[in-house]
Amino acid sequence: MAIVAPSILSADFGRLHDDVVDVVSKGAEWVHVDVMDGRFVPNITIGPVVTKAVKAAAGDAVVDVHLMIVEPDKYLGDFRDAGADVLTVHAEACPHLHRTVQHIKSLGAMAGVALNPHTPESVLDYVLDELDMVLVMSVNPGFGGQSLIEGVFPKIERIKANIVKRGLKTLIEVDGGVKTHNAHRFTSAGADVLVSGSGVYKAADRAAAIAALKAS
Ligand code: DX5
Ligand code: ZN
């Protein structure tokens, strides 16, 4: 059983509250919030104010904040105050990654580190033991609705093997191009959490899509 985290990037922002309530009522245990700054990625989305509104709508669901921003340390406290349960930063945006991870943990949130498709998993060698989650990007971050990059599967397998070898409980989350028809490939490789934006929000039957992803 996978944890399903619909990405609100593909929701209707004019009725965001209802779109969050909808996926949670249909079985999503996590809600994924994509924060983009127009610097780390070529797109701008939302900040703590909207994250707070998502938290209010999410009820007991985990609010999973994916920070695609430079200098994330400046904003970690604001997102935690807004209700983030998981705070994930990009390794590529953090010259002092170990310190940033400790900062997240000091705020009482789960600490995640995301890797772009080209980033080798070896950047985690000296920080993996500190992490609650590794987010493996299966597309280049910035936009919803892209196709997955095949190289992600052996990468997930290698990270999973490392987690098992070290006896850790670190979750692996995958993000980008995850759909009901390919979700089993991610879970077979070792993914625990499936982010899906268009795969849930654009589905004709969202409850069926969430159930199928969960069962993957
Ligand atoms: C991409 C974001 C993803 C995105 C996934 O930069 O991090 O969370 O919303 O969208 P889909 O599932 O449509 O590929
Ligand atoms: Zn994301």
C-alpha cells in the first residue's frame, strides 16, 4: 500500500478549499504543496498564506510542502507556522544541507530532501541517516503534467537499497508523471509515497484514481 499525495498544482485555485477537501474525502492521506519561486525553477506558485488555507482544508491529512526555492532556510519557519507537517528542500539549493535538515527538525516537522533527475543520490551519503524522507524527482521540477524520466527507476532502487542496508525508516517519495498506469513501477522500485497532480486532479474519477494509486 502506497501513501497518495495529490499535488494541488493541478487543482482549480479558484476553488482550492473544495479541491483539497475533495481529495482528502476520497482517501488521500497526504496533500502535496508545490512552492516555486521563479529562481530555483522557472515558475512561481504559492507561499505560506495559501499553504495555511490548504492546512485548514486538509483536516487530519498530512500537509507535505515541497520547496522548490533558493535559500529555503529563510522561509522554513513561516511554512511550519502555516501548518506544514513535512518540509522538503532541494539538495541543489542547500550548500549547508546538514544544517538545513537540522533546522527543519528543530521546527518539529518531518525533514525531506529532494533530488533533481540529474543529481546523484550520493549527495545524501552523509545526511541520509538524518532524513525522514527522500523525494526523488521523476521530472525536472517546475510544472505539472510532464512525462516521467525513465532513469528514475534504478535511482529509486539504489536509494531504497541504501536505506535498507542502513536499517533506516526513511520514506521514499516520487514526484512527476505518476499515474495509475505506471504507479506500480515506482512502488516496485521502492517508493512509499506517490505524488500525483494531473493523475488525480484531471482524472474522470478521482476516488478511483486515488484507490488505484494506493493499491499500487
Ligand atoms: C513538479 C511538481 C510536482 C507536480 C507533479 O515540479 O513538484 O509535484 O505537481 O505533477 P504531475 O503529477 O502532473 O506530473
Ligand atoms: Zn512536488
